[in-house]
Amino acid sequence: MTPNHDLFRNLFAIANETLATYDYLPDSSASYPFAFIGENSSEPTLNNENFGTIRQTVHIYGTRVQRAELDAHCQTLERASERIKGFEYNLLKTGTDKQVLPDNTDVQPLIHIVLDFSFTYIKKERWRRV
């Protein structure tokens, strides 16, 4: 498993506890609010794939009247992300950038929140019995 996938699986599970969560942008039949676990990137340390930094973007969509609910979902996700342990990597959250954007792509006005999470990672060691 790559560090990107490790973080993706953790954030997907956290978001899915309180929101309908997708790994793709759903069509117009999806009900609001929902989360979409989107883009990610990684920067392994030069000459060493066992540690580095990763970023994962989470998009949260809702209607204009759901602003307070969306903010609560963001806060829950941000707090829970600080406790992520990782499956094959130790993950340490280093920051979150948040943008709140108006979105007029639907018939009703939407709010699109973009959370860009930053983490450092270190591959977990596997102990061998001798």
C-alpha cells in the first residue's frame, strides 16, 4: 500500500461516518450534503521512499442553507484527522487549508468546501521473530 492510499482510506472512513462519501464526483441524483475524496499528491524524501509528505484534498458539497451543518462536518473531519494512525505508515497531520466557495453549477446555489490536508509519513517497521 502506498502512503497516498493509506491516507485516502483513513480519510474516506472518517468522512463516511457522518456524510455520504464518494471516491468520485457523483451525479445530480446524489443528495446533499456529501463528501468527495479527491486529489492527492506525495513527495517522498530524495533517495528514500520510507518517509516524506503527502497531501489529500476533500471536497464537501451542500446547499446554501446547510452552511452550519457543513461547517460542523468540516470541524469533525479536521479533528478526527489529527488522530489518524495509518495502516502501513505512521501519519502525522501537519496542517489543513480550508476554502469555502460558492458553487452555481446546480439549479440551487451550493457551497463547496475544499479541505486540503497535509501529512508527513514514515513507513512502519515490521518486526521479525528470530
